[in-house]
Amino acid sequence: MIDRIEASADALWLTPNAEGVVRIGFADDGRELVGPVTKITWQKTSGQVRLGTPLVIVHGEKEEITLRSPFAGRIAAVNTDLVAHPERLNNRNDDLDWMVDLVDD
């Protein structure tokens, strides 16, 4: 299992979604590390997070990676559809493969 903050940072994309909200998703580097995604396991779905707080484990055919919060804030929303459809993480589509919205408090 890959559980390094550096790998987590490389495996994420971040984009401003609304005032003070940053949407976070699974980046191409993450796809290369884990291979085709088979499952995700949420570690935290609400409340406050610190830099490095584990958010989700992405399980792939080659490896699994723990994705950690890239900054401190509050979870505003999570994409719970990914549990039933982890394959959405295999291709970049910001409307389908986003993981979490964080508010920079």
C-alpha cells in the first residue's frame, strides 16, 4: 500500500469550485500508480480535516493508495456515487470522478 503524503499529493487534482470551496479528484499520476480502480474506501466523509488527514483509500489492480487532505479545512461534500462506481476514477471527467469538496476555513 502506498501511504506517503507526496504520492497522495501527486495523485490529486484540485480546482476552485465556488467561493472558498476546492474540488478534489483523482489525477492521472494516481491512475498510473494503482492501475484500473476496483474499489474505494472512505476514511473521512464529514467534519474538519487537517493537512494529511486520510480521506479515501483507492484500491487498484496494481496497488492501493491512501489519499490525504492537501490542506486543512472542512468537508463540504463527498462523491458517494464512487463507492458503487469506482470505475469512474479510471478516466478524467471532472463531473463524475471528483472525490471531495473542501472548504478552506
